[in-house]
Amino acid sequence: MGIDLLSQEKKACNFDCVYCQLGAAGKHTVERKIYVPVESVIEELKRVPGAGIDYITFSGRGESTLAANLGAAVKTVKLIRKEPVAVITNGSLMGNSAVRQELAFADFVIAKLDGYSPEFLHEINRPATGIEFNEIVDGIKAFRQEYRGKLALQIMFIGINKKDIDKYIYLANNIRPDEVQVNTPLRLCSIAPLDKAEIAAIKNKFISRCPGIRIISVYDGNAPKDVVSLSGNDTLKRRGKITPVHKGRKE
């Protein structure tokens, strides 16, 4: 079940990823502030059925750590719900010790690492001015050393970086997450996804060269079952399905 602490008409993000299903950011958001009060989240959670939820996940329309009340929200949710809590982040603010402390309240943190160099960070993620590749990597490393929960790296493979697997394997072995998630964009956007065979080949390289790290891919498992959304329009907006951004795929 997803929680959006950034809920608003425009996405709040310090990245403008080429594959984002929400479309171009237009203007980066770099200020941490409160977008949605914790009280509003708790009020809605109290109406949610108590069964069938594996994780309560903080993500939303942008970068989750831009919500200045992320830590408070995670702690409060854990007080009233029995499910483990996950946070999905682009890692851009993990160099900030206060942000790392807030993330540490979660049971599972998934950090994006699409670029293996400053050039590819700017090519794929198009970050706000001042966000640097080395600071992201150093922040994730610092978090790995401090964190007692489960950490995953989420890597988006597209046409321009699919031949650079060795670079990502090096980073994974250097950071030592519990899990690497091999992704490709399957939601509606302007970037073509890699096919199952390409992703399987990438996954197998990680498996063979990253001992002790669980490797999964976006194509693993069976197709998801039909589900009923608790907030239909908001969910569709986050998945880019209310205002389609697809204008012909490219690599």
C-alpha cells in the first residue's frame, strides 16, 4: 500500500528522469517542506482494511525525502500498523545525516542508482543543480553502514546504459546492499523498455558476480492480479495514466 506525502497536482522532485511516467518536471523542487500533514495520513490509514498488505510504502509524486515530515510519518505509521514500512528514494539527499536518520526508521529502503557516473546521472536522471553523483554514492554507503534494516538498490536499465553492467556491478559490490532490483520502464513513458531476454541477461551477470546479494528483476514472477485502488485518481496520476506522456518511444 502506497503513501504519498507529496500529494499535489505537480510532482515534487529534484530529479527529472527521462523515463518518468509523470512527464517532465518543468521546474525542480529542492526544498524540504511539509506537503501533507501526518495527521491526514493517519486519518486515512484508519479506514484501510487490516489484511492483505505486505508493505506500507512511502513513495508518491516525486522524491519522498523532500517531505520534511517523512521520519515522523514513518514512526507514527509503525505505531498504529503491524505491516513493515518501506521507503522508495532517489538517494539524492542521503548525504544529509538528518535524512539518513529519518530513513532508518523504515524496515526497507529502496534507493535509486540509475547512473554509474556524473555524466550518466545527468543523462538519465537530470538532477537539480547542486546534486552530485559522488555525494549520492557516498550517502548510500554511509546509510548502509548505519542502517540495520533491508537496503535495496534499484537500477533502471534502458538503451543508453544497458552495455555498462560492469560499472553497476562494481557499485553494487562496493555498497553491498541486501538486494539489487534490475528494472526497465514498463509504465507509459517516452523510453522503450528492454525486453525480457535483455533483462534476464543483465540479472544473470549480477547473480554471477555479486555473491551474497539478492538479485531480482522487473520481469520476475507472475503478472500482478487485478487490485482495487483505495484512491483511484491519485493512483492513476502517480502512474501517469490520467495525463499520458507517451509521445513515441525512443532509446
